[in-house]
Amino acid sequence: MNESPDPLTYAGSGVSLDVGDAVVERIRAAVTSTHGRQVLGGHGGFAGLFTPSVGDPLIAAGCDGVGTKVLLGRAAGRHAGLGIDLVAMSVNDVITSGARPAFFMDVITCGRVDVDVVAALVEGIAEGCRQAGCALLGGETAEHPDMMKPEEYDLAGFCVAIAERRELVSGSRAKAGDAIVGLPSSGPHSNGFSLVRRLLERAGLGPADTPDGLGGASVADALLEPTRIYARPVAELCRTVDVRAMAHITGGGIPGNLARQFPDGLGAEIDLGAFERPPLFGWLGSLGVEEDELRRVFNLGLGYAAVVEQGSVAVALAALERGGCPGFVAGTVAEGAGVRFR
């Protein structure tokens, strides 16, 4: 007579419900710290509820991930910063419309739930939401054994932002001669890391190494600085002056992003000497990337840009400083498509 096989359990298949419950409790304080009066209910429901307080609302939404920066962050054991990156990549996109971030939601997918790692990621996401002034309305932590190795994880998320219809910034009113005001980046943000990792592999460098060219910083310190979140200075800018267009300088660098919203026939002239290029980009170039490729892949220190009338430049720069992120004049809107450097 054949013996009955041992009964199967979810935990025996690689998914621990107990650990999942422990994560929910661990992250409760981080999540609720982002909630204001617009959030209804509390932590733990099946859906997050948010009530907008605007009259003729437009809703802007954007989703993104952190890309292969996750691999370097995981190798360095720096998880919380990746959570900030996740928020930043969506928030910085949606605010280009003139909308204000309302709430954010995330998905963390992992081979095995490590409570400490997931808690660090969510605490980073919550910090990003606090910087952006939005609620972390909910999220999902999914354990996928066999699809991923136990130590592996990936991140995705989306932000919803709200504006009055009259506040929409579409780029359609940009004119030749308008000024392009820039905001500094904190480094490569979350772009170009597939190239960065190949450069590190070829140079035989790891996260803890401190090569020449980084001013004594480690590879991890230089490359894993979280993406700067521009929501507060941009909100102050939009409250103060007439903003005609905005751009988040993300994948594709300055050429691939700056003039995306301009009317046909308009482009930009950018003065690369008008803002500081962080030494990190020169170091990456020294590892084997030519200048044209650096410009096509990385932000080079220009993380975000806004178009204003020339007569509003001084007021715009003062607004950005009040918002906590001093800016600079990066160039001008010009006749002709594309971006030209000088």
C-alpha cells in the first residue's frame, strides 16, 4: 500500500504568509506618516481612498521603476535609497504637467520576503513621499519563488497628481527666446545603470572601492545617491511665475527630454558651462564613454528644466531657492528642432 505524500503548504512552496503579515506590521508607521486629511480609512484595506479638494480637476499619472540601479543598490546593501528613487522617477514625471503629487503606490516583488529588506525599501518609499508631499496610499509585496532567486527583488510604482485645469503646463506656449531654468541633479539619478555596471565590471570595481576621480567617495556613495525629488521647488515656481513648459531629464539625457513638449519647429540651446557637472560624470567618461554618449545617456547635472519668459528669470530663481533647490539659467528656447549645446 502506497503511503500518502506529506501534505503541501504555501510556506513549503516558498511563500510565507506569516512573514508577509510581519512586513505589514513593520511598515505601518512608515506608510501612515505620509497620510493627510485627504486619505480616507487607514492602513490595511483592500483599496486606498483619496479625496481631491479641487474644483475642476485634471489628473496626471505616471509609473516607473528603478531599473538596474537595483542590482548595485542590492549588492551594496543600500535598500532605502532605492525606495526614494522609485518615488522620484514617477513624481518628477507627473509634475511636468503642473500637477501636484497626491498619492503614490508601489509593488515590491521578491524571491523571498526578507522583513528587514522590505521594511527598508518601504521606509525609503515613505521618505520619498514625504519629500514629494504626497501620501503613500498603499502597495503590494509579492513573494515569487522560482521566478526570482531568494535575495532578488524589483520595484515598480506609480504616482497620481492633481491640478486645476487652468494650471496645466503643456509646453504649447513656449516661444523662441524664452529662458530655460535648470535644477541640479544629485547624480545619474536612476538612468544609465546598465552602462554603468558594464563600466564597473570592465574596471574590476565593486561598491566599496574608492577609485581616483571620485574625491575619496566610494563607488556606492557616488552612484547610489537617491534621485532628487523636485516637487516642492517646482510647486513654488508654478505658484510664482508663468511656467510655459517643463521637462524631467531622465533616460535619453538632455537631448532626449528637454524639447519633448515644445511646439513643432522649436528646440533648445543649452550652455553646458552654465551649471556644474558633477565629477562623477567625468569619471564615468574616463572609464570609456565618449562625450556624445555621456550627453545621450546621462543628465550631466541638469536634472529638471522649466521654461519661463526672460523677464521672469530673477523671480523664478528666487522661487526655486524658496522651494529648497536653487536653480540656474541653463539656456534658451530656440528656432529649429532638437537640442544644441554650446
